[in-house]
Amino acid sequence: MSDAIVAAPRRARQNLGGLWIAPPALILALLFFYPLALIAREAFTDEAGAWTMAQALQVLQSRFFLNALLNTAEIAIAATMGCVILGVALALILAFTPFPGSNFIARLIDTFIALPTFLVTLAFTFLYGSAGILNGALMQGLHLALPPVDFLYSAWGVILAEVTVYTPFILRPLLASFSLVDRSQIEVASLLGARPWRIVRQVILPAAVPAVIAGGSLCLLLTVNEFGIVLFIGAKGVITLPLLVYDKAIQESDYQTACIIAIVNVALSLGLFGLYRFAARRLGG
Amino acid sequence: MSASALVGAPATVLSGAAAAQPARSNVHFDKVTVAYRGLTVLKPLTLEVAAGEILALIGPSGSGKTTALRAVAGFVRPASGRIVIGATDVTDLPPYERGLAMVVQNYALFPHMRVEENVAFGLNARGAPKAMIGERVADSLRIVGMAQYAKRYPRELSGGQQQRVAIARALAVRPRVLLLDEPLSALDAQIRRSMVEEIANLHRDLPELTILYVTHDQSEALTLADKIAIMRDGALSAHGPTGDLYRRPPNRFAAEFLGRANLLPVVVEEAGAAGGFVKARAGATSLVAAATGEQAGAKRLLCVRPQNVTLARQGERCNAISSILKEVHWQGELTHLVADVENTPMRVVTTRLPPLPERGGRLDLFFAPDDASLIAEDALV
């Protein structure tokens, strides 16, 4: 009897405790899942409101979609590789060959994370654009009629801008990882006869694999979904999936096609995220 | 392959200047100083470690012992002076060309490599042929008793096992000199004692291996070292064969750092007694102690180790001094007594305890002249 008396309020408290999940779940549903559901419904229903895959299959087989998918993959992979190479090189220098002002430079690179992506693109236009500083100097110095540097308005321009913007996303976890590398391991390796490059390859970088995977996956996710840089550079023929969604929805008012492409984009992002989690788990990250 | 094959053979896989040298090497510090941002942390150090010798560098934290070791390794650049290993001046050589190996406190094993890969690391780095690497790895692991753990990762080993692997990794490259930087400090007391014995056995098997051993643990130094160098405030305070340094410390710091010592203020009564002994007076008591070059009337400290003081006369020439018993501490195998002699505490460690007076009662203490030495009261660096 006494047990029942004690147990009743406890059960009531437990039920009440479960309710705390409701407000955040409701907010999440309203702000994220409901709009996502609307996009999915728009993508997979016909004009009569019936579920269909016909339009989706047609879009997925279209040349404009496949081109955009290929562009997106090429640019994202190239930019991520650039970020990893530049990030590893910078992190090694900043972590293992400290020089006066190295901490300041690390912080300065960090600030790129806080800047809007179009700002870098705008700066690139001033630097490498047709009427930019570099072309101006070359045309004047070499007496040229046309600007000799024109990579900015191509996929290379997009890749360079994305590498500049997203390298800090690799650099920060790498610096954190390198700060945990036991310096005595490096010293012992050196005394055993290992030259610096061998130490980097066999002692330092293996310790940084989880950080490279984490940072690289984040870069890949961000570059797959990058919109501002691609739009701002306006490279001829460089249409990525986010830009295609924008074109279809805003320029052509073809919302169903836009929603189908958006669903593909979301699936791609979730797939990459799943891959990252799998790799991080396998490598102990 | 015998254990001794791991040292002394031609250094076929050594690179650079080290390749020209045999594995058996001495180390010579020639007025080596080290400074960080203008602050001198190692004052001019001149020291010789003979080939095949274990030299223990001991001293309190900040005494400069680790700095001296790091200068040999090439991790710090001397501000002045030269370091010579064998016939090679290594002062300006990078660490990877010095032909050395090191074992550190936290083992510094590479966590992503298996035990055998860790041991093979140095051989790979020095470009050894594959057949030789396999043979050396197996030999090194066998010597430290870790052959059956070759396929494991460091995280799968205990602290003592990891330290054995670190020693095997260092031995595999046949170093000219093995540097040990507080290698046992991270282990618990029981494993530490066992590892000290293992390192002593290892050196018996590899008598040509020169070892520079940095520790703050005097018992490790006394057990292992052929010679001890005591560092204090960045300078060499005392240096000599282990037994001599323990029995005849040259100064107060050495006497107190290397084991416990009773230091009784005395005045030299009569210098130049036969056999290097002098007469000295503590209060009204005349004592005989080992000393050379003392002048009559000089104030000195008479140093005698607690275990050399007895409660019964041992022979005719034995010193005898009266004291007041202050404390008795029974510790199982040993009993520690503290008595007062002329307002100076005198410690006695004994295994056999005769009947004692009450605390505050008179207690006669005895010690042989050969177990006592005179040191200068203010003898510092």
C-alpha cells in the first residue's frame, strides 16, 4: 500500500519530465521538417496532387541536371582537396615552426570563418578580375591590349574562392589535433634517425587523420551547398545544384523541378554526412 | 644472435657523420652552456662519460640535468662549448645525424603503430635492409622480453610493457649512446624497482653500451650508475664514481642529495694523521674521520650515513659520541632513531635494536673513522 502511494507521484513526475521534449520537437518540426515535407510533396506530386516519380525521373535524366551534378562534384572535390592541402601545410607551419606573430596569423585566418562568402569573391574581383589590380599591372607592364589573367570567371575562380573561404574549417581542427601530438614522440623519432618529412608523414599526420576527415567532410558539405560564391563570380557555364535550384525557382518559376533538385541536394549532403560519421567511427575520430 | 650484438657492431645503417663511428662511444662536454632568452640554464659544464659507462645525472628540478641531456640529443643548441661523441663533434649536427637513441618518461611510443613497427621505426628511418630490420626487431624484443607482444598496439600494453618496448626501439638502432630521461618516473614503485633491475641486467648483457641516465631518484642512480654527476642551479656540484661519491661526498649538497646524511659541525683538531684521517672535535668529544689537506682549527661538517652509526662499539678505533635519544620510529625491517648531539640531530638506522633508554635518556653512538668524512660547511658549487 505504502509503495503504491510513493510510486504514484514518481510516475507522474516521469510523465511530466517526458513533456520537456515537446517544445523543442515542435519548433524543429515547424522550422525544419514541415518546410522539408512541403518541398518533398511539391517534388513528388502532380498537378492533381497525386504522388508520382515521373517528373523526378525526367529531371534526374536531363542534361542540365547531370551537368550541374558533375560541376558540383568536381568543384566540391577540387576545393576540398585544395583546402586539405593548404590547411595541412599552414597547420604544420603554425604548430611546429612557431615564429613571431604565428598566433596572430592563426587568429587572422580564423576570422575568414566569420566573413560572408561574397566578400572574398568581391576581393578576388578587385585582385584578379578583368579590371583588377593584377591584370591592370600586367597590361601596363607588358603593354597588352587584353587582360591576360582570366581564370576568375571559370570553375577555377570558384574553386580558388572556396579554398580561401573554407581552409579555416580544416585549419582549426588540425591545429587542435597538432597541439595534442606528444612532442617527445617527435624528438624520439628525430633521434632515431627520422628526418623532418618522415616525421610529418609517419608520426604527425597519422595522429591528425580524424581532424582531416572531420574538417574535410565539413568542407565537402559546405562546398557542395555553396551558393553565394558561385552566383557572385558568375562563371560562364558553371552551374551547380544550388544555383540550378535558384534558376529553376526564381528565374523560371519551375518550382517542381527546383524542389526535385533540392531533394537531391539534401540527399547528397546527408549521404556525405553519413560517410563522414562512418569514416570517423572507423578511424576512432 | 647475442645481446651484445646489438651494440659494438659497425654502424652500417647510421647516416651522416654517425655512420663513420663505431657504436662504442664516449661523450665529452667541453664547457657547454645553454641559455634561454638570455637566461643561462646550464653553466659551463665539462664532463666526461666513458665508453660503456652508465653516468647518472641527478639533481632537483631546474638543476640543469635534463638540459644537459637535451644538448647531447641536439634538441637545444649550446650557447657556447662543444659536445663530442666518440671522435665526432656533434655540436652542430641535427639530432637525426647523431646516431643516438632515447627513452623518455612517457614512453613516446607511436600509438598508431604496432609494437614491431615501433621497434622498426629507427631502422627504417636509417635505411636498413628489410632482412636486417626483421632480425633486429626480433632480437630487441627478445632482449626486453616482449617478443610475444610484437603484433599489439601500445594502448594494449601496461606501462611497464610500454617502457620495455621503448627500450627495445632504442636498442634496435644500435645507438652510440643511449639517453634515458627519467625513464621510470611514470611507473609505480613496485614496477620501477623491477625495471631498475632489468636495466642493470641489460647493461650487464650489453657492456659496451654507453648510457646517460637522467633521474631525480637517487636510489635509481645508486643502483645503476658507474658514476654520478650531481647538478645544482645549472652547474655541476659533484661528480665521481658512485661508491666514492656516496661514501665521501665532496660537499653538503652532495651529501644530503645522495641519501640521508648526518652532518655534525666539528673543528679540525689535528691535521695529517696517518692514512688520510684527521682528528676533529665536536663539543668535548674527539673524533677521527677521513679527510685530506685539512688545516688545524678549520670548521668542518663531519658526514656519516645513518646506517653506519651503531649502538654498540665495533672495534678499537671506533668513534664514540654521547647523545640524547629523542625519537624512535619502528618501520618493520628497520628502526629509525633520532638522537641529539650538541644540538644537532643524529639519525641512526638499525636492523637489530638493543634495549633503549627512555626518550630523553643518554645514548652512546658509535661509527668507524672510515665511515666518516669531513666536508666544508659552506662548500657549494
